[in-house]
Amino acid sequence: MEKISFILSFLLLASVSFSQDLTEAENTEISVLWVLLHGEDGQSLAHQKIILDGDTAITDEDGFLESTHPAQTGHIQVQIVHDSLELVQNTFHLDPQQSFVQFTLEVQKKRSAVAETESKADMVVIARREPLHDRKEISKIEVSRAEMREVVGVQNDPIQVLRTFPGVTSTNDANNRPYVRGGDWHETRIFWNRVPILQPFHVGGSYSLFNMESIDNMVFYSGGFPVEGSNSLSGAIFLTSRPPPLDTASAWVSMSMLKGHAWVGAPIIKEKLGISVAYQSFWYDFLIKRFLDLTTLFTSSKKYKNTVKEFKEYVDLPNFKDFEASINYQITPSLRVDYTYLRALDIYRVVVPQEYSEIIDGGGSAPSQPSNSENILTTLIRMDTVALVEIPNNIHGLNAHWNINSKWDIKGTLAYQDQFWKLQFGNMDLGERPIYDFDRYNWHGNINSLYRLNSRHFLSLGIMGEYDHIDYSVKIPRLAYEALLQSNLDMMENITFVAPEGIVITEDGAVRSLETLFSNIYMDYVGSVDRTQWGMYASDNWTLDENNRVTLGARLDFENAANSLSFSPRISWLHRLSPRQELSLSTGIYAQDNFEFYYRHLNPKLKPEKAGHFNAEWSLDITPDYRIEISSYAKKYWDLAAGHLVSTGKIDEYDARDGLHNMYDIDRDVLWNMPESEYHKTVSPAQWDSVLLMYGEKTLAYDNAAVGWALGTEFKLNYDPTPIWRGWASAEISMSKRQDDRDGVWYNFRRHRPWAIKLHNYFDMPSDWEFSVRLEHSAGLVYTGYTDFNFNSFGFEVDNSDTLFVIEKKNNRRYAYYNRLDFGLKRNFKFFGLPAVSFMEVWNAFNTPNFILRDSETGALKNADLSYPIPVFFSGFELRW
């Protein structure tokens, strides 16, 4: 803490003293020092032509430019002369009390505006590719809000756009948690305004908490993660909120058959203070109840009307409601503060009124009865709970950005999150626990100092701290937990995750085998977790020459639960092979410790999981409008947390005799004639341990013994040949394997698809029509095979005489391929003078039965999931002003 306090004090004092130096003198003229920087990576732009109030000037070799202006100028209009770049800000205000001021001219990729006709709903702009020497980092994809809106089938959810990218998959159409490059869902972290989000999805993972209209842009890393974000093992997603406007009020509303969305923003003090409010809701519960109201108009049945009234009063179908509010305060031209609050609420409620009889004492227990009346039998109504799901998530984020001068910026974040989750099915007796009661709150803070040392070095230094507290009471089968909260319906995976080598259930061991399995996959935990994490990080974006750039970075993180210290170095190199092609290489070590609560309940001392990455990417600009990218990656995992059944050292005497006889042919008569305490002497200590493990009492435990690896190659073609057509296409091939302990079997990772082909196209057609198409054709997910008696395969030595059931090696089989084609059509028009859009989409247009999970080799029906069973028609209406 002393070191952290010293760093903070140093940064603050140095910043204050430096800013005071800028205001010492006063004159009739104002000298301005401009520095031209690229907003993505902070690189300076040398020898670029700038227009200052109509006068042309050129930056020097370090991107600097000096100018002098009369003190009463007021403001300066600035433009950059460049084919593919534009300034983020064009107007700069001068304070007549200052004699010297520095401004940073931040540039971004120029947006190719599509001609806006009178009936166009909204100007759609797409980021053009930047010059090669300013290109993106390795394994990084950035998309703006306008680009996200062009993707069909995402329902205004920015996270659903990720599935169109190479290296990203999900389990089914109803679960959009991203699985990146052979990693698990929790290995991809989502950062919202620099805050790592605890639970970014609604129940089941169908939708994220984020309203696309309130997001400014999204940056996705599948490798080469920046040091500023807390460590991730497989992917990192950075979402930046749309700042409330400081100049002009605007609003947007979208209504569809499933969801409603709204965003409103307005300046309170022009150029100083702005606010915005956003809302979204999954509202089929509302629509169904309004439909029932409508049906009551066509019937005179009082019984039916009462039924509808009771349904509306006692039932809330599964839905969610998300509210977001933001404040943007530009305190000075160099200091900005914003605050954002997000509340997400999942609701599902079914209560049934039940009549019951009770004897009421007439001596005063019932106020309506005289005190001298006799006891009476009366009918009362009690509300019995059939289902109750209440899951609120609250996120508060405070951000500050201080542009001290042209070389130095400081960003700070303070965030608070809480979750109060409760699941109850069936009416609870007095004192009975809900099946899932989960309370959590989290504090997170970080400070990041960005400093341009010179034209070659751009430094990033930062510190972070986090406190996490969880109280939980869980009493639920693991299968139900996975189905309700993770949308995972794979029963075999939830039964055999502790036995990846497979299980043979025989007649004499059937009861014992099933009792062991089900007793250890039933989640019955009560407890709390307190965790504190501290971290510091540094990186240097080093421009060696015009053809080479190296980024060096490292994180040092301390976590108190296991008293672990993780060092995570990383390095990337970008080399321009020619004016049209580049080669990028990166490698790094990453650590992550955001385990689910029950992992730490069973082992509070779990170490952070770790992964080492190597990434190589080659890109070629075939023409200015077509770019090919080929990426290869290799990942090695270690210290992964995995569950195991371990012996408690206890064994029943009957099980001990069975085990010694069946495993080591010890005569049962000999065992019957000796004390139970002597059984272990009939075999060696190692053999006795084997008997305890196979026949004795076992319990579930987690450790860091698991390892894994993944490798793959991705091909991506980006194209933007005309103002009316753009998109991308990709193909990939990969492998991902895991092993739960040193002597265990290697198995296919559960959420990995070894090949995939994807396509996204957008067409801005004449007469204010827009058309989008999206295709995904990919391998099916893996599953664990199973069969009944008289089966022998996959290396199992099965005794056909008493074998009842065989669960095969974990994830040894694969479902048939997944195929989905979506179309979207939009029509732009005017609605009472306001720009509006009507849209219609068709999901799963090929009518591929993805929800029916068949074996890829035999075609046998094996399972079902939550993908769309038929083509789904989706339509809605947008209004903007």
C-alpha cells in the first residue's frame, strides 16, 4: 500500500505542478503547440498537412506544430488533409487569459459516408482501413456501433456480433457466451468502460446486459491482450459506452416482437454537461398479457376473465429489464468525468393461491368475531410459490480522463458492482433455504498513466485494486445449475466431469457407482468468499523505424486467497514487409483467477490458471478495398482447475470385502473371520488406497492439476469495394485438448468446433433499402458417448455378463454439423418528418434442425438443445430524432 500511495501522490503532484507552469504568463497573443496523434495506438503522425483557420501548415518529424493567434481569437477550426484519416475534434477554444496552450489533435479512421437522402433513417458510416503503418494490433478486431447494426440476427446485442468473427463460437442459438479459440467461456473477459464485468449475461446467456445503441465501439482481442485489462486466458472484449451528447439532443427507439430498446441523450449545459438514458426489455410477457386482455373483449365468460386476471397477477414469464443512465461532464477542455449506472434485472415468477381451512378462536383472534363467540372454521388463502427467479445486477462506473498536455494523459476508474440472485422452485417451509441464494459485491479501481516519451516510445503505466465478497447458499443438482444458468443441457457432461476416462456400471456395483456419482454432482454449499487482488502493469509501444514496431508489456498481480503472485510478460512485433503486406508476431503468458464460487468453496487455495500464447499474422492489401488476413495461434494451458473424486479414507465393511475380493482375489471367508480394522493388512498400502478409491467413500475436490493446449489457423477476407457493399468472410481449422491430471486421459475440449466457415455481407440498396446476410457452417460440438449393456468399444474391457451401462471416454464423439443462414431487410422512410426504419429478419432460413443433436457418424439422435427449431421471422420498427 505504501508503494501504491507513493505512486499516486507522485502522479498527482507532478501533474498539478506541470499544469501550473502552463498559466504563468499573460500576453496579447497565444502560442499554441499542436501534436498530431493516432487515437488507436498513440503513434505520432509526422509531415502531415494541417489546415488552421484556412492556413496550411505541416507537422514536424515528431508530429508537432506551433502556431500563434491573437488573444481574442476565441476558437480555431482545424482540419487534416489525408485520404483515410480525420480529426476526432475540429474546433478548439482559446482562453484569452492564457499565453501558451497545448492541444492534442487526435485522428481516427475516416468514415466513408453513404449519401443521406431525405428519407434516410440515419447516416450509416463505416470505418475505412487506415494506412498500413497505422494498422491494428495483432489478433484485434474493432467495430463501431454503425458496423454492429449492419449484422443481421443480433437483436441489438453487441456481444452477438462476435459470433461472426473467426475463432469465436457458442453452444447454441440461445446461449451467446463467446468461446474463443478453444477456450472456456470464463476465459474470455468483458470490460465495460475499463471495468471487468462480473456477470455480463442474463440468465442462460441468451442476451448480454448491453444495449447496442448505448455502446460507442467494441474492441475484440483473441490474442496479444493489452496489459490494461485484467488477465484473460482466451479472449478480451472492451466495450466503450456512448458518451452523452454535449451539443445536440438526440433519441432512438426500437420495438420488435421480442424486445424493446430506447436511448435518449441531451446536453444540460452546452459543451459542458450532458446526460443520457437507455432502456431495453425482453417483453414477450407484456405482449402475451396484452393479447389475453384483448381476448377478454370477445367473451362474456366471467370465469375466463377471472382466469386471465389471476394469470396476470400471479405469473411473470421469463423476462429481463435493463436500465442505464450516464452523465458526461467536461469540466475543462483537458479534464472530463463521466458516470454510468447500469441495472439489469431477470424476472420469473409463478405463485398459486391455495385455499386452506383453519380454526379461528372466537375470543378475539379474528377481529370480525365477537369475543364471546365460539371457535369457527374459516377458509383462508395462502400463496404457494411454484417458481421465483429474481436476479438483479447493479453496476456503477466513474471514469475520469485528464489530458495534462500533448504528451501525458491520466485515466482513472472506480467501479462498484453487486448481485443478489435468488432461485426458488416449490413452496418453502419455514427456515428452508432457496435452491440458489447468491449475494455478491465488488469494488474495482484502476489508474492508468499514458505518456509519450518521444516520437518512438509511447508508455502506459498503471495500478489496479479489487475487492470481491460473496455469500452463497446453494442446494441444487449440478445438471439444473448448468441448465438454468449456463444453458447447458448435456447430461453426460454434468455426470462424468469427474471421470473423464469413462465409467462402466456393473450389476454388483450399480448402486455404489450411481450413489457416488449423484452424491458428488449435487451442489449443496453454504459459505462466503472474500478475495482481494492488486496489480500493476506497464507497456511500451516502441517504433523502431517506419517498418517495425515492438510492444513490450508486463503485469504483476497478487491475489490473497491463495497468496499467489503472477508475472505475465508479453511482447509483439509488427513488421511491414512491403507497402501492401505486414507480418505480426506476438507471445505472452497470462493468468486468470475468476473462478466460480463453488471452486473456492471446495478449495480456497486454488492458484490462478495460466496460459502461454504464440500468435502469427500475415496480411495483404490486395487492393485498397480488399484485405486478406491469415492468423495462426498456439496455446498451452497449465494450472487449470478441475474437479476430481478423492477418497475420504472411509469405507463400509461390506464394500471393503467386495473391493478386496474383486480387485485382489482375497478370499471372502478369510475376510469374514477377521476384524474390519485388519482388512488393510491383507494387501499393500498402495493396493489398499486403490480399494478405498474404487469402493470407499469419495468426495468432490478441485485442484490445479489440469493442463491443455490449442492450435489453429484462421483466414479472413475483409472487403469494402463500393459505398453500397461491404463485409467479411472467414474460414478456420483448429484443435483443442484438455487433461484433468497428469495420468489422466486427453479429451476434446467441450465447446470447441474444429472447423467453421462464416460470412457477413451488407448492401445499401437504392430507394432506401438495406439488405444483410449472415452464414455460419461449422462442425458440431463434442459429447460423451454412452450405451447400455453388451457393449464394448473405445478401449473398455466390458464383462458382458453383468455390465448394465457404459459411459465412454469424455467428449469422444461429435454431433453433426451446425448450419445457419440469416437474412435481414430494412426500409428507411420518414415518420411525421422523423427518420424511421422498418425491418424484417429471417433466422435459420434453411430450416436446418440444429436443435436436434445427431451423431456426426451414425446419424443417431442423441440430444436436443436450444437452437431455433424452425425458421424464425423477426420484425420491428425504429425511430430516431
